[in-house]
Amino acid sequence: MLAYITEDTIPELIAYDKLTHINYAFILPRPDGSIRDVSNPWKLKKIVATGREHGVSVLISVGGWGLEKEFEAIAADPAIRAVFVQNLVDYAAKYELDGVDIDWEYPVVGVSDGNYLALMRELRAALPDHVLLTTAVPAYGRNADGFPAESFEVLDFVNLMVYDLSREAHATMEMAEQSLDYWQGRGLSVEKTVLGVPFYSRPGEVPYRRMVQS
């Protein structure tokens, strides 16, 4: 069981006994390959230490929504890519992290998918063997097509973002099944698949008649 948590999370409220992994979100990439640190380093250090006491691996999640231009600039230039990779290796060592999770939304087929693959391969080669490398990907569709299947071999697991897929019923069982079919159809093994589900809802109204019919 993996949980994404943010800088607003109160460490004492984390249910460590229910988890195997924590992704701390986010540190932000800059176009020159540098990274913007978390606002509260003490909180990350505390979560790492407490996680270790409970046998929970703590990873740092890099990126997030709206940072595609930064990732594009980094991954397209071999020199900047090397700087970025080294900065992530150093960051993982500084905070004694168990892994790095890349959240690039999204590489584009024929434009940046090759650069994404180069980035992931170089990052895997640079990280110590015991440090996990993971990524977050869309559930399915055009945005998912930009993640090359060749990257699966260097990833420890892949987080499927099966949520926020519509305005109301944004994370249905059918969507989850469709996502699993899509990624497994592209060669992602079950062992490396993490199905992302939301622990929140989206506001919307459903007529009683429709509920009865369903």
C-alpha cells in the first residue's frame, strides 16, 4: 500500500502501520536541472525516520502537474539531464530516501518520449541499487502513449493515476479495469503495477431514478 502525501500532511497522523511506501510530494525541477527543495525539510526527515522505524519506504516525488516545460528542457539536453540526475542522486542521499518517483505530466509521442526514456535510464544507472526508481503515469489514452514501454525495465514499479478522469464519477471500477488492460497490454507486468485510487470524491448530483436504474 503506497500513499502520496504532501507538505501539508501532519506526520503524526500518517497510518504507517497500514503502508509499505510513502511518496512525499513534491520537489520541483527547474529548466537548468536544479531542483527546488521542500518547504519543510524537517518534516521530510521526520517522516523518513518514522517510516524506517515501521518498515515503510519513503520516496521523493519529483514534478507534478504543470511542469512539462521544465521536464522537456531538462530531458532534451544531455548536459542538463546529467546535472538533474546528479542533483536527484545527491538529494536522495542527503535525506536518506528509499527512492525517487518521477511525475512528468506528460511526455509526448515523437517529441519527448525518447528524452523521457534517456532520463529514466540515466537516473537508474546513477542511483544506488537499493534506491527505488518509480514513475506516475496517466490511466490510459493519448497522454499515456508518450511513456515508452522500454522504460519498464529500469523502473521498480509504475503508479497508474486512475482518478480525476471525469467531472463526477472520476475513478470508477470500469476506469480501473480499462487502465490495467491498457498498461498490461503494453507489456507492464502485474508485479510492477500500482493501481492509484483517490481517497477523495468530486462534487456532483445523481438523480435517484438513475441510481435505481444502475
